Amino acid sequence: MSYTMDFIQPQDVREDDKAYAYTLADGAGFQVVSDPKSLLYIYGLQLDFSTALIGGGFNFTNPNATQTCGCGSSFAV
């Protein structure tokens, strides 16, 4: 399995999708949307972002993963 993130338009969110809204300290906000099937595999996932030159970017910490790849973009359960 692999992690995929993309921008979607509000009209593309399905009725059975789960949306989580987040508001930042400066008042800006965003939503994370997932289909119900994928939630089974990412429940408890922690998503972090780093601006470091080496190893920077998004970092996924998934307590459900039994194996992960070296790049951190795929996993097995």
C-alpha cells in the first residue's frame, strides 16, 4: 500500500467520505478527507512535515504498519 495526497475540490468529496477539519493558530485551515476503506489502514496515523534539506517533507508514522519502505511512502499491514 502507499500513501497518496492530493488536492480535491469540495464538490469531489463523496457523502461517505470522512473529513477532518483543522484550524491553525493564524486562523488558516484545511481539511483531510479519506474514503472509509482507507481509514481502516491509517487509523492512528501521525503526519509530520519537515523543512530539513535532507529527509525533509512529509513523514508518516503509522501504528498499523507491519513493514515500511526506506522512503516512507509505502507500507504493509
